[in-house]
Amino acid sequence: MTIRSPIIVTVGHVDHGKTTLLDKIRGTAVAEGEPGLITQYISASYVPTPVINKHCGHLLEKMRISLKIPGLLFIDTPGHEAFTTLRKRGGAIADLAILVVDANEGFKPQTYESLNYLKQFRTPFVVAMTKIDRLPGWNPQPGECFMESIKKQGERATEEIEKRLYNIVGQLGMSGFSADRHDRVEDYTKQVAVVPVSGVTGEGVPDLIMTLAGIAQKYLSKNLEIAHGEGKGTVLEVKEYKGLGTTIDVVLYDGEISRGDSLVIGGLGEKKIIVTRVKALLQPQPLKELRLEKDFKSVEQVSAAAGIKIAAQDFGGVTAGAPLRAVSDEKKIPGIEKEIEAEMDEVEIETGDEGVFLKSDTLGGLEALVKTLREKGIPVMKAHVGALTKSDILSVKSTSRDPIIMTFGIKVPDDVVQLAKDNRIALFHSNIIYSLLEEYDKWVKDRRKREEQALLDETIRPGELRVLKGYVFRQSKPAVFGVEVLKGVIRPGYRMTLAKPAAAGKFHEDKVVGEIKEIQSEGMNRQEAKAGDRVALSMEDIVIGKDVAENDVLRTHFTTETNMQRIAKVRHLLRDDEKGMLAEAGM
């Protein structure tokens, strides 16, 4: 059996040094190797074993490892795409991951989200503790192994790196992972290796490459065996290329693809399966910056593991994250179609009449988002791959009583955002599932507060007042008089009852004597008065001296069945004296 290169992805929080670290790995490999040894693939950088041996040989000898893998294939794509796009039946394409954590900042939201991906897809990983060159007192030793560099550091820098290291080890521990510095790990199957590195000075990069190569060689060899013939891959991106029309970027994780092979690709919409033929296989020129690459060379065949651009006819309906197979024997196509259908069925998303409307840039991203929402008990109404459009907004508006839209990995145009606002649709968009859920949770809490406040405003609340002696300004039509609020709250529109002494010192409500028309204080109308306030009331339908006398105690008539149902829902928002009145009434 042939062993392929392990596919390695970098994940972690934004600005923690993922790109800088990959650039340093690439640059180190180029500097240590002969021209032409480094092959640049679509969305990938390949570091061959001769370069690894030349740069890390003495470290590998210490681990007693003789490399048989052809090299390491680093995928250059954002962390969430690495897991939500680069997927296959039963898991992720990635064999290994580098979780990048800034030594100075520790774990951040995307770090935890990355850990969730690693758990979900059961991907082994190594932690790269980056930016050690920024630690207080650090004396840079460009390009050196960490184990050599640390020997040349002063006491302050040594203490700082240990402190930061065990902060990260502790955060990993709280997430369920046992970890330690890479040279202290006794069993890589039970502990996560933390490698201190600098993407700027290159310190620790040899240790990181050695650790990745060693783990792949020692523990993943069986997973890296590939079968010749049928090529298996995942579509990373669908895009136009001048002179060739629509092309697809594919990461090939098994077998091989040759020019002229038949392609079977999973599709969305009406075309569940797309069958076409490879017209051209294109690779970037060696050592070029991938994301700016426009100059490709044509090749006849590519073997796993690799990234490749494919030109062919009829890519309509192909989406990022779709499974792909390549075969030279057309008789195998019907059987492969069934396999692809089964794989697509695994990610088929059942939806309901109500819930969140989802849009994602990839099939895998949609799958990950739906899974996360369901774990949180959040219902999903519809879920689609592709851009968010104005017609989506109008469709959601017409079909949902409580319209909510989430987009993942998609740039939403300003006019679509505005249309959502105009139609009072809650729209959440981010490249981070963690952020989407955080925004959604905040919105739900704020909405709940608004709903509770609205209900509280509708509720007749418990209140008690005493008519002040000597402050009757008008006896009737309407009666105007001064009061002191003894307990709770009173508002205009509240109907008042005359409270009288009852058995055991309790009060009971008698008949309604009138309704508060206005509340005034210092000549200004007020919407509310609470315990301790002295205000003037105007009330229709009562006569002071006949219906109500000075020093009488009045209470709000709040015990109707409908109002008590409201109170039960907002009781936690009531003042303590209001709760006390409810307790007095045995409620």
C-alpha cells in the first residue's frame, strides 16, 4: 500500500498568528530545501520528507522515528472552512490539526469553537503556542529549535513562558484535554502536545514540524494508506477562470485524478448528481502565493494528498463541500452515484414550519450550524447553501410569524441588510458559529426583557395608599386630593378599593370606589407613583367625605383572574413590597 502525506489544517482565534506561522513553515522549508522541492498546490503547501529530515533530523532521531511518509500537506484555508468544507463521509479530511493559541492572550471565542470542531470530527491536534518572541525578557534565537532557544533565555523569560504554558494547559484541561509541553509528553495518544513557537523568528518551528511528522508517522500510518485508481476528494471552491469558464478547486484525499477521467460530484437542488469529464488539471507554479496565484501549469495526473484546480463542462449545481469521485472506467459510475447520493443524504437537513432560516457558503458549514442549533434546542425552518438574497428576505417575511435569519461564512450586501431591517427581521451574520449563537442569545434575552416589560406595563400591580388629612383640594367631579403611597405602585387607570381591617390583622378588598384619572406632583403629570411618594390624585365618580374619607387606606383592584395570570409571569420583576402584598393576600 502507498502512504500519502497527512493533511494538516491550522485552526484558532483570529490574529493569533495562523498565517504568519504557515508562512514561516513554508519559508523555512524553502530555505532548507533545493529549488523545486516544495510543491505548491491549490489551497495547500507541501513540505516533503527530505526537507523535514534536513531541518528536524536530529529531533526525529531523539524520538527514534524514521520517516516513511512522503511529507506534510498544509491546507491554506480559514479554520472553519477546513472543517466545514473539507469533509468526507464519516468525518473531516484533515488527519491532523494545529490549534494556534497566542501565548499572551490564551483562549478566545474562536479557540473554543475550533476545539468543538476538533471534538466533533475527532481530529488529533497539536497546540502551537505562538508569539513567544513577544514575551517579556525574551531573547530571540532565529530559526532555532525551542529546546535550544530556551536554554539561552534568562530567568524572567523562562518564568513567563512556563506561566503562559500552564495557563493554556489549564484551559485545555477545562475543555477535557490533558496536555503538556511537547518534550514532556509521555503518550501522544493521551496528551496534547503544546509547542512554543514564533512565526516571526522561526523559533520552535522545527519542533512543531517534527512533532506533526512524528505523530503522523507513529500513530496515523494506517489512516494514510491510499488505494490506486479511484480518486476521492471534496470541492473547496467553485469559481470562474479566464479561458476555462467555471472551475472547481478540489482537495484530493485518496487515490488519483487523471485528465480525461469521469467525475461524479454531489449537487444541490434539482441536480443531485453531476457527471462530467476532466478537461484539464491545473497546479499553481511552485513557491507562488496561493491566494494571488493566476499562473497555472497543466498536469496529466495528480495523486493524493493534493489540492488541484479542475476544468470540465457542466459544473452547474456544484457547491463547496460537495463530495467528488474520479474514475477512468465508466462502468463504475452507477455504483459511485449511489455512494455519492448516500453521502449527500447524510447531510440532508430536515426543517420545520417555524424556526431560524439558515444560509451558509458551504454544505458542511450548513451541516455544522444546523447541528449546533439543534444541540441548543433552536428550531430550523429552512437551510440552504448560497448567498442571502432579497427574495430570501421576502420569503421569510411571508412564511414566518417570528422571522430570524442566520448566515455563516457569507458576506451579506448592505441593501439586503437594510431590507431585513425594514421588514423587522432579525438578521445575524458571522464567520464564527460561536459569535452567531452569542448574538442570537443576546437578542433572545433582550427580546424577552422587552416582552416582559410590555407585559409588566399591561399588568395592574399591587399598590396601597393613604388619603392625607388636610389635602383635599376638590371633593368631587373629579375629586382631587393628596395621598401617600404606602406600598407598591399606582398608575392612572387603576381602579381602587377601600381597604378595611380584617381578622388576624389582614386586609381584604371591598367594593371598587373609583378609578385614578391622573397623578400629579409639583404641577406635573406622572405615569406612576411608588412607595414613599406623596402625590395628588384626581378620581371620577367619588365624593370625598362620602365614599372616601381622610386617612382612609385604598388598594389597587389587582386580583382579577386575567391580571393574576399576568402577575404570575412577571412576579420576578415586581418590587419587594409588591411581593409582600401578594403574600399578605395569600398569593
